Amino acid sequence: MKFMQTIQTYDVNLFLWVTQRKSRRVLVRGARCVSKTGDGHLYLILGLVLAWSGQPAGSVLLACLLTGFAIERPVYFILKNLCRRDRPQAALNIPSFIIPSDRFSFPSGHTSAAFLVATLLSFFYPALAPLLLTWAVLMGMARVVLGVHFPTDTLIGALMGILLALLSLEIHLT
């Protein structure tokens, strides 16, 4: 129990440090832009492009993405409702910069989806890996800056996305 309290204390302190930066206006503007890229529209467009590409690698990547999301969304929903961790605005009585889609913060769905997509695309297009992984990390950071997640929400979301991408690759490439 003391270990969990230590993590909670670290999480709150890091969250407060991020939200109290003097350059917050610039951070929030950038965080909003990054966060919007994870709202789902780009994933749908990516899927359509892959489906219409007709390339064998595109078909396998699309299958991996569909499998990954078919597992990720239920796992995310179950964890979110099982853990029921309040978002920072409710836990700390601090306003967020965006309205979250639901009440609970753990894990970060935006971050898990971003890391799922970034990991899978990086496997098929390794030259894009630095750009894709930078985008996924920025997604997690954006969610904290916007006040809708604690840092550990995004850390677990990232791990979840990576692990589910690897599972999806295992399913489709063996």
C-alpha cells in the first residue's frame, strides 16, 4: 500500500509541476493540436488508405491494426471502469483545458492507441520510427499538459499500446 501511495504522490507532484509551467499557454496550444491527432479520425483514414492500397504489406498492416484495436478498446474500457481513477480535475479540483470523453483517467486511451499505431507502423516502415514514436510520446505528454491524465495513466497507456501491437504482430506474422 505504501508503494502505491508513493506512486500517487509522485504522479500528483509531476502533474502539478507540468501544469504550473510559465510557458503553459504555448504548451497547451501545442498539446491541443497533438491530442486532436489521436481522436480517431487519422486512424480511420489510415485504415482506408491501407485497404485501398492493394499492397500485401498494407493488407497485413491493416489486419494488425484491426486486431490491435479489437483487443485494445475492450481492455482499455475494462481497465478504465475497473480502476475508476478520477481524472486530475476531479482528484485535485483543477480545471482541465479540454473536456474529456469520460470520467476516469486510467489508462490513457489516446496514448495506448497512439503507441499501438506507432509501433505497428514502425515495424512495417522502420525509417518512420523516430517520427512515429516521437508523435506517440508527445501524445502522452499532451494528455498530461491538457490536465486530463496523470503521468502514470499515459505510461501504462504507452505500455499497453506497445504490448498489444506486438501481440497483433505475433498473431498475423506467425
